[in-house]
Amino acid sequence: MFDFMDMDFNESSTPPASGPYIPDAGECLRCGMCVSVCPTFRLFQTNEETPRSRLRTISKILVENQGITADERQHLDNCMQCRACETACPSKMAYGELFDQTQAQLQITPNWLGKLAFWFIENKRWRVRLMPWLAMYLKSGLQQPVRRTGLLKKMGMAEAEALLGRPALQALAAHYPASGATRGKVALFTGCIAEHFDRETLLAAIKLLNAIGYEVLIPPQQGCCGAIHQHNGQSAAALIGNNISVFNGLDVDAVLHTATGCGVMLSEYQHEDAEAAGLFRRRLQDINGFLLAHWPDGLHLQALPEKVAVHEPCSQRNVLKNQQTVYSLLQKIPNLSIAALPDNPICCGAGGSYMLTHPDNAKQLRGLKRQAITAAQADLVVSSNFGCAVFLNADADAGKVKHPLFILARQLPAMPEYPYK
């Protein structure tokens, strides 16, 4: 069980004074904390699939300027970037930052499908034009016949197609006024894929913000947060610069995000204009925390005599570290039984684009998470990350995993007909 403690820690990897900080062998406490929370170690049970081993590979690339073997590259690529090791490590290594630096250093060239995906993420206008075609495909009944041909697998699109839900075709409005007296004004970050496929959550967010007295602005010029690019070795500079410019140009009290995966990327924005990046980060908030902090004393939700299990996304648990806000916010619903989903420290398998690039690993982890969901015996499961919810809902009980905002908005007292779709 503790074979990982027999690893050879005698090698030295002390970086130059100006290089990135990577804990050397002597700093490792051999506590096994990072190993016990690593999802790929749980799958493979080998030393090579541990954060410690990956750090040695990262050190070779970033510090020692050495080449790495194909096996080392494979084990590095297997990392889900869940950053559970970063949270567990007593040496406080910045694993997420180091991993992104390594990906950039490797100068990864995506295949044709990857290039196409990055292009659609970058180009909102063309992404919007694609949505009616996807909606037509889903409505036509062609899914099963097309799947049976095997063409999707040959093209490398089977995993992405299996996750498709019906996209929203109508653009969100640029402005949603508050219900009653206005207390302030906020901007909502909608993301790229979520803007089309998680409209339910975005509308719930708007409804809740309006109900507590906040105007909501949704600038159409905003774009992808850049996480998918950066975590896959591509430059996210243009996407980062665009979002900083768009949101900094708004007169708002806060910039809110609903997906914790995007929230992590947004909260770590770096830009050549450090002052502009700092302003953006200072105004950025997770919507769960914002709602909790500004909830009016007089706003009472309708009772819900059900049991909810809370899935804590890795991005929320390991980086934002604000998962408790979800529990506190849900407690505003009378008669609701709230419990943490068993085995929350282990990733569900989604991992951003990991569910597409490493489907076998991802599905094994999803299977473990679904066992935990079954054991919880809950009426609903909530997750504050869109990617986790989509992956967990695929080929299972349709729609069982919801964003907590959906449940909260549903329990609002009777209000005038909500006019936005």
C-alpha cells in the first residue's frame, strides 16, 4: 500500500535562483499526501503516475533543459490538472503554474481536430453560426445512425458528440434590470461553451441576481476564459487581453462567474498590463459567494423537502477553496437536506478537456463518482462547474446533476413572469 514511499529521492533538482520553484528531493516529506489524492495514481497504482514523479519530469524540462522519454511524456500527459496535489503538499509547490509552463515549453502542436476546436473557441461569431447546425443534427434523429457508422470514432469526434446537449440559439440580452429597488450592478461572465450549453444556469444566475436587487450586464464582446488553450500548451494571451479590456471597461460592482473551472483561470489572469489585470482580479467573484454575501434578510425561499448531495469540483475545492459557500447558500432553502458527496477529494474525470483527450481514464473516474452518487441516495446532486455536470450527466440519469443556482432560482417566491430565455 505504501510502495510509493520506497521511491529514490536522492536525485537533486535544485533550480537556479531565477528559475521556477520546484521542491527538491530533500524537501519532500514522503508523507504520501499528494499520492493519496491523485486520481491517476488511484487508477494505475504506479509511482510514475504520482505528482512527485511528474515534478521530476517538469524539472527536467523547465530547469535542467533535458529531453524526456516517451514514457515520461505519457505520464505527464495523463495528469488531469485537478491540483489536488497542490492543496495537499506541505511544501506548497505551485503545481498548476509549473504544469502550464511545461506545456508551453513543450510547444505542443495540436492535430487538425484540435486546431478546429481552438479556432471555434477563439471565434465567437463562427461558434454562434455553428449552433443551429448542431441543434438541427440533434433534432433530426440522425445521432444513432451516424454513431453506428463508426465515422465519429474515425474522426476523433465520438467523445465530444456523446456530450452534446441542445444548444441555446438566442443570444442573452446585454442588460437585465433588477426586480424592485436597485442595490447595484454586476457583470456576468458566460464563458464559451457554457454560453450555449448551460443556458439554464446562466438564466438562474440572472434571476437570482435580479431578485436580490442587482442589475446584470452581459457584454457580448466577452470570450472564452482561455483555460483550454493554456492547459493544452497554446497561447491564451489574446483571450485574456480581450476579457480584461471588456470587463474593465464596465462600471460595475463585481464581475461574476458561474463555472468554477472558468473562475480559476480568470482569478489567475496575468497580463503585460499588470494594473489592468489587477483591477480585473479584484472585481472578480464566484457567484455563490456573492449571493451569500448580499442575500437580503427579507428574501425567503420556498421549502423543498428533498435531499441534495454536493459535488465539490476540483477547481473549487483545490484552487478557489470556497466550496463551503455552496452549503451555506443551499441552507437558505427550508427543509432541504444537504450532504457532501462521498469521495469529494477525487476528481470526477471531466478535467476540462481531459474527458475528450483521455476518455478511458476519465470514464473510469466517472464510474467511481457515479458509485458515490448512488451511495448518497440523493434526489439531486449539485455541482458548481459546468464541465463536471455535463460529464456526469452523460449517458446516465438525464439532468440529475444540476448547478446549485438552478435549485435556488426554482425556489424563489412567486414573481412576475420571467421574460428572458
